[in-house]
Amino acid sequence: MILALVVLTALAFDFTNGFHDTANAMATSIATKALRPKTAVALSGILNLVGAFLSVEVALTVTNAVVKIQDKTGAPKAELLADGGNGLMMIILAGLVGGIIWNLLTWLFGLPSSSSHALFGGLVGACVAGLGWAGVNWNGDGSKLDGVVGKVLLPAVLSPVIAALVAAVGTWIIFKITAGIAARFTDKGFRWGQIGSASLVSLAHGTNDAQKTMGVITLALIASGHWSDLENIPLWVKVSAAVAIALGTYLGGWRIIRTLGKGLTDINPPQGTAAQSGAAAVILASSHLGFALSTTHVATGSVLGSGLGRPGATVRWAVAGRMVAAWMITLPAAGLIGAVTWWVGDAVGGMAGALVVFALLVLASGAMWLRSRSGRIDHENVNDDWDGSPDLAAVPTPVPAVAAN
Amino acid sequence: MHNFGFALSGAWQVLLAGLALGAGLPILFALGIRSLAWGAGEASVNPSGVTAPGPRRPLGTATGYLLFAVVVLGVVLGITFIVAGGFGYKMSFEHIYPTFIAK
């Protein structure tokens, strides 16, 4: 029964992961009107689905990067299974809740923060609460890039800079090359360039992020004794995780798409091509080299870089600063929510504890969804001019979405 | 601070690969667009205000499509790379052309 709640919560996290990250691939194509908003999210959703199935590589050890609840083979640590795995499942549940609530909160403010970091943060917080500080893999064992520092903090600082540099160089040279060419050539050409590169980012996202949920669900199945194969992931887990992330992507986190596509800088098709190609290349290169980074940080960095590289473009540094602030607090904030959730669940105890935690999650999500109805952003107004529109991050009073007319 | 060293060496490689592919391919793409535009001939506006297309330059058109083909090849390689990784294979470029080796 606790297992069912964990699976449901993990799929819910996967879903928020999807709609939180639609922007990474599609914000630029939507902003330049290379694709209609609905077409863009549908394309991205399908590619995420395909990507999730392409990644058959076992992702069972995903939590090992930041916490110590599994051994190297992916099996849960024996001492955590003494109570039938319930203790371990409460940690996973609390961690997932931390990740979901932080994802929803940042979505409400239209901030592109990293879903992986939210998940890792939630797990770290739940482990600190449940197992103490030693339950967290802070710095790795020195043999490779590992731990909270190596897998989360350092890549978070480095990857936006790398992506920004690549996109800035690409944009700058593209504008040099295409200066003075008739718009009918550049518009059509770069439209396809954008669609192609954005598709690549979507596909890479599906292969990377859906895996994490699959790994977490399978861990819970093993902990509760419902699965024992460490080499494979049950088919239904794969299918449900792939569908959840694809549906989430299709729903589209319009608030975040708007911030990334219109808020950071004003993008035109050549810039979009450069930004999205840069993002795709950096994501692929880094996953090949085992350099764990967040799709979100890369995409944001490359959009910023394309704004820096185009002569005469302006970057809204206030928006960029707010994003960076959100990135910096993602890990501790999701961790805090994860820890508090674990304490609540543990205080109530057992099955009832898990139910209380789940009810709290539903309540919090519902409240944030209701809050989003005022000043709502969807596929119809996602491209409105940024300047002069109500500022998402600072709406003290609800702004009616539709004026009386 | 061993992690710091690992991160910096990783970051360098990602940056180089990112510049080669992430900036290189779009630059080829832009060159392709430039060639196409050149191949279509220079339009001129005659005294009566009517725009007349100039003589076509097939070489430019051909070069343009050739460059696009190179870009598409690069993208196909990228996708193959993801798919191969998912199925437990690694792409190796030690023979210059890509070969698959089991991980």
C-alpha cells in the first residue's frame, strides 16, 4: 500500500518533470513562431516518449549520486530493509514530495529550475532527516566526479557558463555569415534549423530524465520485495514513466516557456538555432563524458548566450538573476521540504504516515494549481510582449487573465 | 577538493565538444543558407520599381545543399549516439568513421 503511494508520487514527479522542462527544448521555437505553441509541445511530448523508451540502460543506481541508500549494484542497503522496507520507502516518498512541491512552486513563479536538482534535493533532505548527515553522499569517494558537490553543485555552476559560451560564439558567427542575406532565405532556413535542434534536445531529455523516475520506482519495488532483478526494469514501470513524462511535456509549462522564450532576451530564428544546437551538443557531450548536468541549466545558459552573441540584443539581467537565485536555493529548498515531509510522515508513523504525507502533497499541489489560475499563462498568451506585462514573480494581487470584454 | 579537478577537466572537454558540434554545425548551416541565397542570384530593382531576379548560380545552390547534408549527417550521428548508448553500445571514432562497440 505504501508502495502504491510511492509509485503514484514518483509518476507525479515524472509528470512535473515533463512540464517543467518543455521550455528547455521548445521555448525558443515557440518564441520565434517556428512552431505553433500546441504543435511544439506535441512534438516535444512525442520525442520525450520515444526518448524514454530508447534509454534501456538500467538507471537503478540513480540515487547513489547523492545519497547512501543503495549499494553499488543498485540493491537497497540491507540495514534499511530490516522493517520490510517501509523506512526506506518513507525516505523515497518524502524525497519525491520535496521534488514535486519545489517543481510546482518554481513553475508558479515561471522560473526554469532543474527538476533533477529538485529530486536530488528532496532525497538529500529526506535522508538527512531519516538517516542523519552521514546518509548523504556529500563529496564522493575521490575516485570520480561524485556526490552532492560533484554531481550537483559544480555542474550547476559550470554548465550554464559552458552552454552560454557555445551559444554566444555560434550566434555571433551566424550573424556575421548571414548579414545582408534576404530574409526569405534566413527565415525559412533557420526555422528548420530550430525545429531540428529543438527536437534533438527533446529526445535527449526523454532519455535522461525518464530514467531517473524508472530507477526510483524500481528501487521502491525492490525494497518492498516485489522485484529482485537488478539488471532490468519492469516493463510497466518503463511504460508508465515514459507516458507520464510525455503527458507532462505535452501539458507544457507555459509559464516557464514564457520566461525562457520571451523574458530572458528577445530571440529570432538564427539565435534560436544557435541556442538549441549549443544546448543539444553540450547535453550529449556531457552525458557521454559522465559529466552530470541539468538540461534546464544548459538550455537557460544557451538562450542567455544567444542574447549575448547577437549584436544589439539585450539580456534582461534581472530575470537572469532571479533564475540563478532559484537554482541556488533549489537543492536546500527541496531538501527542506523533503526533510519536513519525512518528519511529518515519521511522527504519524507507518501506513497512516504515508497517507498523511500523500494528502499533504495533494493539498499543496491543488493550492498551487488554484493560485496559478489567476494570471494564467497558456498557449494563447505565451508569446505576449514581456515588457509591460504583469510580472509573474511579483504578483501581490491576482491579475485577471481576461479583461472584461 | 578532488571533485573540483574532475569537474574542471570534464568541463573543458564538454566545452570543446560543444563548440565543435554546437557552434560548428549551425555555422555550416548558416554557410549553407548563404550559398543558397548566392545561388539564387542577385535580385535587382529596375528603374520602374519591379524586382527582377538575377541569373542563377548552380554552384551556390549545390554547395548550399551539400552543407545542409553535412549538418543533417551530424544530427543523424547525434541521434545514433543517443540510441546506441541506450542499447548498451558505444560509438567509437577511432577508425574515423563511426563503429559500434559493446560497452
